[in-house]
Amino acid sequence: METKITQGIRISVAPHYEALHSKPGEEAYVYSYRVIIENRRTDTVQLLERHWYIVDGVGQIREVQGPGVVGVQPILPPGERYEYQSWCPFKTDIGRMWGNYLFRRQVDGSIFIVIIPAFSLIPPFKFN
């Protein structure tokens, strides 16, 4: 699990190779990833947007940007956490992802960016 704290928001990401949904013979690899977002600040915040950078094994970069995560824009009071799971398809067996979230402080509406730590996507068979 990769973890990073930015401006009092802790982001932890745990990737998983989805062997049942992948077809290596057809160059189709699927990874899921679980994200835990923890508010370690003293004020309530809301996650507004996500921005992901996704790089495959040959260096091709894709960007995904949009409102919220998995269809929601969670509000996190101090000490609260939000967890979600998502997935990403690849044409290569390895990859890498990282990005950032845009948050808003509820008390004054100010906006700040939180870093999503980079993590590698490597299937277990690459370790043999």
C-alpha cells in the first residue's frame, strides 16, 4: 500500500491484479485499486474532483479527470475517512498510476490539492 499525506489529508492506495478479468493472451490486463482517504485536519472538507495519470508498460499516458470519485463527492469531517474501489484496464501487463484530488474547505470555500501517491501495477506472475 502506498500512502501520502498532503495538507492533512492522508491518501492510501492498494492495487490488485484481477486475474479472473484479465486475458494475457489477448493483451488485456485488469487492475483494481482500493483508496482510503482520511481527514486528519481540524476542519471539514469535501472532495470535488479527481485527476489521474495512467501509464502503461510502453510509456503511453492516459489522463482521467472528472467530478468526485465513483460518482460521489464525499464530505469528510475531522477524523473521518472515505474508502472506495475502482479499476483500470491495460494492454500491457505492467503500469503505473498517480494523480491528485481537488478539495474544498467547508468553513471558507477555499480550494486545495491533495496528492495521490504513485503506485505500480505488476501482476504476480512477473515476480517468478
